[in-house]
Amino acid sequence: MFQKWSLRDVILLALLAILFGGIFVGSSFLYNILSAVLAPIGLEPFANEILFGLWCMAAPMAAMLLRKPGSATIGELLAALAEVLAALAEVLYGSQFGMSTLISGFIQGFGSELGFAATRYKRYDWLSLTYSAIGTTLLSFTYEYFKIGYYAFKPGFVLALFVVRFLSVFFFCAVLVKIIMNLYDKINQAAGK
């Protein structure tokens, strides 16, 4: 079941981490705008939920590309590390995203990993991506329920946050990852690999 990692695998994982770390940093501006727009109507917490799936994409992408146990967790954790390093100046000056990003990255990656583990790392398709989205949503929402303080909201509001998070994670981490992987496979086929 456990396969040896090649130098190519490590380099690909590092490149994915750098790419997604940059995407994560760049999305903080979108988060701030969305948060400001939603705050006056009392829906600011939804800014996090709407974009949440974007911040989890490194895990299923790593798993789908490498197809090795641990790649989802390591991929998301390394992307979170790249985000922290890329935003180091922001972190030092009190950005809302800091070293806790690494904990979140681990939890998100591990949640995604559970989806691929559920198929015993034998399926890399809609089923494993759906399980991955469910695992990511359940683990990350449970963690952030306490971290962010969602327990202070009414149950209906918390349920709405949960549903929006799942839809975001499913869109970014299942639908979008599957589309990207289909394009990747077509490119590989056209190149004769």
C-alpha cells in the first residue's frame, strides 16, 4: 500500500505548495472585500465559508496527481507553509492569517486524506473526491466551530454556515479539481504519455 516517493513526486509537491500558497495569499484580499460587503448585513462569517474550498484545493490536487498515501495531508500542509512564508511580513504585522494557518492546513489536508483512505487509495475519481470533500468539511468545521466561536451563533445560522462550507469545498475540491485533472489527462494523452 505505501509506495516509495520519487524525486519527481517531491518536486511536484513542492511546486503545488508554492502555487497554492500564492493562491491562498492572494485570496486574502478577496476575503477582506467579501467580509466587508457581508458585515453590514450581519453575514460576515459567510465570507470564510464561501471561499473555504479554495483554501483546501492543494490537498485533493496533490492526491490526484501523486496517488500516494499521505500526499493530500502533506500537500495541504506544505501549501499552508508556503502561504505563511509568502505572507511573513503580513503575519509579523498582525494579519488575520498567521501560524494557526499551519494547524488549519494539517486539519484540511488530513480531512481530504480520509476521503482517499476511505477507498484504500485505489480510486481517484468522483467517489474519492466526494469523500475528500466530506472529510475536509467535517474535520475543518468541527475545528473552526471552536476556534472561530461558531458555537455562539444560533443553530440555524451554524447549519447554514456548514452547508455553505460544504458547497464551497465540494465545488473547489471536487468539481474544480476533477475538471483540472481531466484537462491534465488530455494534455498527457496528447503528449503521448
